[in-house]
Amino acid sequence: MSFLERIELASPSGMLEILVLACVYYYVMLFFRGTRGAQVLYGFVFSLIILMILTQFLHLDTLNWVLKRFSVYLAVAFLIIFQPEIRRALAELGKQHVFAPTRDDRNLVDQIMQAVLILSERKIGALIAVEQEIGTRAIQESGIRLDSRLTPELLASIFFPHTPLHDGGVIIHDDRIVAAACVFPLSQRQELSKSLGTRHRAAIGLTEETDALVVVVSEETGAVSVAYRGRLSRGLEEDRLQRLLSTVLVKRKKNRSRLNRVREQLDLTPEGVAKTDGLSPIEIEDHGD
């Protein structure tokens, strides 16, 4: 009997299983390809395979048995370690349709700019989040619901000292102030600079869980910072702040595939997860293409 005659064709159900597994592996590879997170995944899997081959070749049966059992829990361990990043990536899949019409946010940028300049000039601390496609309902419920039309005067007056709503963050959605005095989740990353105060850590924390953009005004110096995708850019001048807000809130409204949006969230290396003070309009545009 020849070699070809000994080959058995897979049953229809077997062919379907092969097709499903091939699709799963294909899209997993696409998610990670081109991102620094791919280095983590490939390096970890490659090291595990090499160790299993060596222990098998050297007849280290106990170690080989341990590695085989460990590989069963590899997927669970990976999900636990990189849970925040994977959660943001999966949230991208539930966003609005990729071809949904976009709205012009230039007026939104102008309103925020005017309010931020007022607050910065008077050194009044502020925490302003612009909700995008991932909802922030739980954060809104921690504060006071407003649902008011956004104006620079109203936004700035919320943060004036001794007003009932000044302590906390404001959430803006669709040119409306939906809530004030909100409690944002603080970032728990240990590598953040010790000079960062509660406002800046809260800004980073919210952007780690959602795709919101958060503007921070320092109460001590009046300096303006922007947090986005878990990264913080500090000490922004007026022109750079204008460009950054326009890049995120206007230019990134261009149609992009869901796959590319998910891949943006899968930079799972320590550098990608922990990077701060490196966010620029050019970098955002590069990631958005």
C-alpha cells in the first residue's frame, strides 16, 4: 500500500473543525502582527516549545511532564496578566459600525480649548474626559448627572473652587456635559512618576479602561496635560494642545477597520503598557493609519 493510499481524508465535521481552527489562528496572528505585543507572545511560546523539546531529548521526564501541564494553563495565565489591554481590544469589537457616519468635532475642540485656557490661566485644577465609543456609564453614576449643553463658561465654572461640583471629573459626550464630580479609577501602575498627583493618575486610569481622552489642568502650576490610551503627555502649550485634541477627536474619526483598531490596543510589552510622557500628535496619527 502506497503512502498516498494510507492517507485518510477528513470527514466533513473534521474539515469544518480544521477550518474553524485555521480562522482562529489566522485572526490571532493578525491581531498581534506588527505590534510589539507580538514579541511577547512569540517569545513566550517559542521558549516553551524549546524547553519541551530539550526535556524530551534529554529524557528529563519530570520537567517535560510539568511543562506539558503548564501549557494547558498558558492561555488563562496570558489573559490574567494582560487583562486590561485585552479588555480594551475586545471593547473595540463592540464599537459602532466601521462605516458609520462621523460627526464634526471641531466645535467640541474649540469649546474645550477655551475652557482649559481659562482654567490654566487662573491655575484652577480640572479633570475633563471626552467619551468616545466605549461607554462610561459606571463612571457617570459615581458623580452628578447634568446632561447640559457644553459651553466654555459652564465647563470652566464647574471647577471653580468651593463650588459643589468642583471636586472630581467631568465627562463630555456628543457636545454635552453628561456628568460632573465623577470619581475616575486611579491607575495602579507602579512605574508612574512619583510627581504625578491624584488628578493625573485618575486621568491615566480612565484611559486604561476606555478610549476616552482626558484633559488635566494642574492646580499648582496651571500646566495642561492630556491622557489617552494609558499614556500621558504633560506640559502642553496651546498650539500643541490644539493639534493633539484635533488629531484624536477629529482626524481619528476617519473610517478604520475593526482589526486595526484592535491591534492598536495589543501593545502588551512593558514599554507599550507603561509608556507615558511620549504622546504626540504625530504618534497618534501614525497609530491611527
